[in-house]
Amino acid sequence: MRVSLILAVLLWMQMGFSQTASINAYEHVIVPMQFDFQDESNQYQVNILARVLLQDEGFKVYMDKEERPLKFMGNTCEALFLEVEDTSGILRINVVFRLKDCYDNVLFESKEGSTKIKDFQQGYQAALKDAFSSLQDEDYRYDSSLDKIPGKSVQSSLNSSSPEEMYPEKKIYKFGGETYWLVEKENEAYSLLANEGIEIYAELEKADKGTFIFKSKTITGAAFFGADGNLTVEYRDEDLEGVQSIIFRKIE
């Protein structure tokens, strides 16, 4: 049941939201180990080459199969996603690449890289390098002041009260060495707060039979409380090929 809920929530998120931004708002790119046109992982060594080319332009890059910090897992809005399309004809090898955000918006599309080299490995690598020359023209520079998916803050609602005073009945949770406050709202909903109650990390909305819809900037999935009070979040990660789980452990 929870897996079905996750899939439904992800579909709703993709249909319900859209945004565009500059690639300069992003510091990281996630590169798949296999593009749609490839028959095997890193075929023609194109994927690792793409990583190197992105790093040369100043991006920090994760491959989709490697371990990475929590905020870069799932359908994260903290990073861009690389897509490479094979547009080859009979006589030439051609490719186009795109940088997309978490809502599948195209923030950058390259020119069509092209070559007459007939050897597949040499040809695809040459075409990709040619396509990347158009990214060089963009003069990418990461700017942390630019918006991606704007974060939420509760600071404006605190007025002169401290977070401790605002949430006297908060519950304390731990995950990844960080402390989070769980605050109950109306209609059996919750907010999960970070930075000692200053920032809303995630929202939990009542779903069905003890299950909640969990929505943060980086993860959308299903959540439930165990008998021990721990909060388990399950979400679908296409990169890791299945449903992943994280647990926020109740401290007090």
C-alpha cells in the first residue's frame, strides 16, 4: 500500500509543479550510468566522459549509482540531471545533451554535437565533446544567491518569541547526525523542523491508515510512525532502482 502511495505522490508532484531557473543556481549534477540510447552501463565510456566534461565546467558531479549525501538522493531539487540523446543519422554520429531540474524542466540544451568518425567509442566521445562546446559558451558560474526551489522558513512567524517558546511540545528526532523537531499541526499533520526550529525541513500530511505524505525539498514519499516512535520515510529512487527507506529516530 505504501509503495502505491509513493508512486501516486510522485506523479502528482510532477504534474502539479513546474519551475525554471538558471543553471548558475546549481552546483551539482547527477549523471546516469546508462542513458536511454545505451545498451549497457557506461557504453563507449560516454557517461564517465560526461562527468569529466561537467567537472571541467565547474560542476560538482555524482554518478547515479554511487553513494551521495541524503540531500542529493531521490528526485532531489538540489541538483541538475544530465540527459544525453542520440540523434545520429546514417553518415554521422550526433548527440544532444540537456540539463534538467527535478521537475523535468530543461534549463540548458546543447547544440547537436556531430562527427564523421565511424568507430562508435571514438565517435560518441567526439560528438559529446562537440556538444559540450556550447556549454562553454554559457560561462557557467555557481551563484548560491540564485533560487532553485525556494526553501521555507518559519522565522517570520516567530516574531519576538524563540523557537523553544513557540514549540514547547515538540518531539526531538535524530538523523544523519542532525537534530530535528517534530511539531504537530491541525488535521493530524506535522512539520519537521531543522536548525533548532528555524527552518521547515519537511511537511507530513495525513494520508490513510497511519500513513503520511512526506514532502521535503529533496524527498517526496510515504512516512509512518513505528511503535517505538521512530519516523520511517519510504520513497522511490529511480537511480537506485527501488524503494529506499530512511529513519528519523525519536530521542525525546
